[in-house]
Amino acid sequence: MANRYAVGAEGGNINNTSFWSTSSGGASGASVPSTSDAAIFDANSNGGSLSANWTVLDINISAYPDGKQISMAGYNIICRRHFTGNASATAPITGTTGIFTLGYLSTTATWAMSNTIFDCLFTAAGTGGKTMSGSYTVNKTHTWANTCNLLNAGGGKITVKDGWTGTSYFNDAATNPTVDILGER
């Protein structure tokens, strides 16, 4: 597993080596993070757009500045395992088409949502337990693919503004996680 840091120019191509470095703020030219790598968007990162579907092991946007965005540009993102969100960034992942999928093949995924707002179609996928902490909002349709069992949801709240499909189970009644569905189901 390699850590890759987004360092490309504002509006750059996320699917290109010119967008990635082996260190925060370092020189570009590192390989594009893939199925066994972590993609890190931090204080030294700019916004960028996809030019193809992208599958990555982990995504960390915890230090991504407000106003910066990962534009899906009609393509899909699959984060196979761990996702670390950011409450300070306004809708850091956007797209009118394309689907952002979490936990696709990992039964040990952890999602530190930190009140992240997803302004895109959103899917929670895979089987087995996913550990979620914090809350998140999906401005478009939220889909549960297969039966995704959220463990230890820590009282987190999921807000869905434009529809909900599929089935999930919360396995932490003690912390009373909630789901608010504002759109049609």
C-alpha cells in the first residue's frame, strides 16, 4: 500500500500522475492511487476532476480545505475500505452523474464521516460490518447495495435529501443512529 497525496493544479485531472505526489506538497509524478493505495486530499491539495472511473483503497479528505472539490464529472469513484471525511469542507465530493461508492469489497471498512456532505449519487456497498462514526448528508439518491450492516454507528445521523433505495441494518441500538429521508423512497 502506498500513500498518494493530491498536489495537482486547481481543476487538474485526478486520473493523471501530474496530480499525485508521494508526499504532502511534494513534486507531482507519482502513480495515480489505485485499488491498493490511499488517496489523501489535504491542506496542500487543490480541487480536481475525474477523466475516468476511479477505484482506490482508502480516501482521506480530513484536512481538505473548504471550497475545494473532487468533481466526479460523470465518472464513478469506488473507495474499497476506509473513508475519512471532513466537516469543514462544503460538499467536497460532487457530481450530477456518476456514483460514489463506499466499502465495495471490504468487510472491515471504517467510515469516519465527520458530517461530510456528498453532493452526488451515493452507494454504501458490500456485505459484512462497516464501522461508521459521525454523520453525513447525501444531496442526491442514497443506495444500499446488498445488505450493509453498519456497526457501532456512534449515534451518527444519515440525512438523504433525494431518495433512498435498498436495505441496511444498524447494529448499535445503544447509540440510536438515525436516518432522515427528505426525498421520496
